[in-house]
Amino acid sequence: MTYFSRLQSIALAAALLLAAGAPALAQTCGQDYVIQDGDSLAKIAAKVYGKSTQWTLIFYANQDRVGSGQSLLVPGLAIRIPCLEGGTPKLPEAATIEAQAPTPPAPPPLSSEIKRIQFLTATDYAPFTDASLPNGGMITDVVNTAMGALKKDSNSSFDFSISWVNDWAAHLNPLLVSRAFDMGFPWYKPNCQAFEDLDTNAKFRCQKFFFSNPVFEEQVLVFVKKDSPITMANENELVGKKLCRPAGYWTFDLDDNGRNWVKEKKVILLSPPTIEECMKLVAEGSVDAVPVNELSGRAAMVHLDLTDKLRVIDKPLAILTLHVIIAKAHPNARTMLYYVNTALDKLKASGNYDTIVEKHLQQFWDSQTQQAPKATSQKTPPKTTDDKSATETAAASSGTAKK
């Protein structure tokens, strides 16, 4: 896992984890602390500084000990707990952060065949893509900023656009497969290396599309009732249980790593239209658990005021990555993918990627804390099917896009 993917995972944990229920840490600043099982930087920062959001101070203060590509959260590792100066964390300047990561080479001039790249996304997937969010949401902001910098570096020899088509079911097929648009985002990548173990929808995605380098990484966590006996000490606790995941959400993680829970009907899977309905079902005891991506799950739990009735098991069921995708049949697929990856690498090396991600996560969770009136139903783009015709696939599709 790269430095930036680890950073965004820790950023996600820091933004979401609450210190409630965590054992008190006999720890003060200016000392070393030995990481224990179950620790997170957010929990440590909450006990030392009183704010979980100060995790970044600890992270940057320890890069000399572990290197920029390694995790601090290794049990037994001693990490430095710095003191705040004037109550405000002193983070490295952007130039310092940039120096910590290799700077990718400047991209060569774009192919003369590529005059414009048309990106496709849709709304209703906060905080990643939503037309009502600042800069269109986190992933939209990342793509727009990265490609804008690439355009500038190329002396505007090409242009790009981001279009909103609010029908996720149509994105993979027909819009991207038929090349009505060049590239789409954000989409989860199945474990294509275990192709034979995938369901039809995931196989279609692996067969038909190239994926960019990861743009963001998030966890699938399990949401259960407060008094549920499920602990996920062993994931087989979910075998034979009633699970809930909204219609249109991906299911390949439930079959991954030899689980085959859906494929072999080892679990009963209910699929109501929205994540809120799943949360209501688990709160009333109609289902045993809701395994879903952390951001959507926590947002729905807060929106429904179920935080006193539900709990989240912090052990991830899966780690999924969001990507920009392009149809393999696109004549400029590899070239366009190269430039997207180059633009993303440069954005990350500059430190601007981290700034964008943290800004959007903070805005998202602030809105949840304030109980914003807008519902966060988190509809997901549909999974597409195998080699059916475009018309048949679009009609039958009920999978996920971004999810």
C-alpha cells in the first residue's frame, strides 16, 4: 500500500472514529507511545490532545521512524507523541511534504489524436460525487484539479470536461462501452485476479474496463445492533445470517477470498432500495447485519438518529478502491489512462491531493454532525452484466457503479 493510500485510510479513520468507549490512554505529549492492538491515530490523538482530528500531527512526526510508505499502526511499534505549540498542530509545509515523496516526471506532450477527454460521473454519492457539493465532491475535485494541472503543463494542447448523467445504471453500458464518453468515475475495482470466483457483474467490469491507479480507498464495515453478539472476531459469524445491502450495491466482496456467501447462498441477502432502509431493518432486528462502505453507513446511521441503537465493528470486511475507468475497446484507452495516472501521481506528490481529501471529508462529517436536512440515501451506480447487448444489459442492470 502506498504512502498516500495509507494516509487517506488514516484520514478516513480519523474523520470517522469517535473516542467513545475507548479505554483511556495514560499518555502525554513529549513521550513515546507503544502501539497496542486496536489503536488508531485518531483514538490516540483524542486522548492526548482532546481532538481526534489532531492525528495528522502524530502521523507527520513519525515519518522518520517508519518511512513514508509504512503504517504507524503496528502493535509494538514505539511512536513519538509531539506536543502542540500554542494548541495548534504544526504540520509540514507543502514543500516539505512534496520532498518526502518522489516527484513523477513531467508528462510528455499529449498524443495529437487526443484533443479532448470527456469524463462521466453522476450525483447522489456524497462525499465523492454530488453536483450540490463544493467542487462536485471529493473525487470530482481530485479529477478536475489533476487534469487541470496536466492541461496547463501541456500548454493547453488538449482539453477535458466532466459531465453529469444521473443514471448510474447506464454508465458502464451503454455510455462507456459505446464510447459516448471516454472515462468514468468513481468505480470500485473487483479482485480481477480471482476472476473465476467473481459474479457475472464483477466479471463484466474486469473484462470490459481498464482501471486507473486508486483514487481513494475505503473500508467495508459491518453495522449491527448494539446488543448483537456479532464481533467479527471470525468472519464466519456472518454465515447463515440475514444481511442487508441496498439494491444496486456491489456484492463481489461477499464472495471474495473464498467466502462465496452470495454465490453459494451461505447468507440471506435482503436488498431494499436504500441504505437507510437497511439500517432500519437491522435496528428493528429484521436482519442481523449491514456490511457496507463506512462513509455511507455512518452517514445513514447519523441521518436516522440510530447511533444509540447501532454499533460499527471497526474490523474491515473488505478494503475497496475507487478508480477512474475506461473501456478496453476505446482506441485511446491506454494513452488516456496513462495521462490520468500521471496527473494523479503529480497531484499526490504535491500534497494537494491530501488537502482536497481532508477538506471534503471534514465537510462531509460536519454536515452529518449538524444533521443536515438533505438525505444521504447513497444510491450506488449499478453493476453491469456480462456480454449482453447494450439494451438488454441496461434494462437488466441492478449492480453498482461507484460502489
